[in-house]
Amino acid sequence: MPLTPTADIVADAADAGVGVGSFNVIQVEHAEGIVAGAEAARAPVILQISENCVRYHGGLSAIGAAALAVARSASAPVAVHLDHATSPRLVHEALELGFGSVMFDASTLTYSENVKATADVAATCHDAGTWVEAELGEVGGKDGVHAPGARTDPGEAIAYVDATGIDALAVAVGTSHQMLTRDAVLDFDLIAALRAAVAVPLVLHGSSGVADADLKAAIEHGMTKINIATHLNKAFTRAVRAYLTAHADEVDTRTYLGAGRDAVAAEVTRLLRVLGSAGIAAP
């Protein structure tokens, strides 16, 4: 199947009132597992590659090409997205490779600096026909939109979306990145207020820390794109650890990485059902 534009996947989900699973890729096994899980659920999915992942691989080209190849071979609709890019140069590279969307992260800058940098990137991406996500951050910078206790103000969100021309807004409503427990406390009233305030889809980062019931509630209150990374890494690592514990002499990396890939696939299928998007893709 050809690559599906991120814009189409997110717009269709928003219209249907369901969530889109946007899952982070680290190795090619993650991409393969995520797509296998989406195919089993008959759901669209977004493969995300973060700037941290790019740094790990020493560049975007190899892991980006691998994710694009896995996406193109899928029987479910799959988009490929650059996540948390702080460098316009990296954004340009993603555009050249054919990514369907980018998330530009200027949230540690002051508000005025964030607006200018994000507006410039959004204009470049739109000229290339590419969808853009960004985050407002805290006024004055510091730790950005996902600092503990940070909350997005609806009035500021309106002004920020208007000033930057972005296509989706990541908001702070109670999550944090890299949570190992699923006990984040979401502000559902704030989600609803933000949904009423801005016209673009809302994005929940740090969703690994959110329990299933609260993911459903977040979507009901107005969230659309649901970003999950650490939770899948936990499933992958747990499966690899269990395999090597049971097979202490194993040296073939395909066996234990395959176990991790299978665990990711199963959890993606389950999560897509939680998000409500299972079954909406053509068989």
C-alpha cells in the first residue's frame, strides 16, 4: 500500500471521534512490530522517529528509509512522522526522504522565539505539502510543555495556532515523557476546553503514563493523536529479557529481537482497540 498522509489519518480519526496510535520506532523491529499490530487490528497507524532516535543511529537516512519501506509494504494505512525535531536541518532531511509529517519542538524557547521558529518551519513544510505538529511550551521556556505540572492555557493556544499556522497542537494536560507507571492524572476539563478553543487536532504526548480508561476518556474529551513510546519499549524489553532468561545460551539476535517484535505487535493491536481505531481500515 502507498504511504498514507498523516493529515488524512488524523483528519479521519478526528471526524470519527477515535484516537490515532502514533508509536515511536527505535530499531527496525519496532517498525515491523507496530505495523504488524496495526494490520491485525485493521487500523491506521503512525510510525514516529524522534530526534533522540536519529542521534542513536547517527543520522536519519538509514532508520528513516527502513521505516518508510516497512510502511509502504503494509496492508494497513501507515504514515511516517518525525517527532520532537529541534533542528530545521533535520526537518528538511525528513521532507527530502518523504515523511508525511513533522513535529517541530521549540517549546524550550521563549514564546516569541517559539512562534517565529515554528512559523518558519510550518511555512517550509506546507510548501512541501507536509503536515506540521508543534507545542506551545511554558511561557519563558524552561522545561517545555511536558514539565511536571505544566498546563496549556486555551487562550494562549488560540493565539499560538493562529500565529504559527500549524496543523496540530501538542498540549500539556497532565502527562510527562518516559513514565514507567500508568498513573498520570489528566485534566479532562482542560482537554475539553482546548478542543473547543482551537480548530486543529490535539496531540497527547507522554501517553505511556496513561491508563487505558483515561486514554479512552481523553479521546472522548477531544484528543486525537496519541503518542506512545516508553510503554512499547517496556513490552519489547520484557519479552527479550524473558526469552534470554529461558534460553541462556542463545546467541542468534533474531530469536530474542523477534520475541520483542512480537510483543510490540500484540500490544499495538490491543492499544489500537483501546483508542477506538481498530477495524476502521479496509481489510
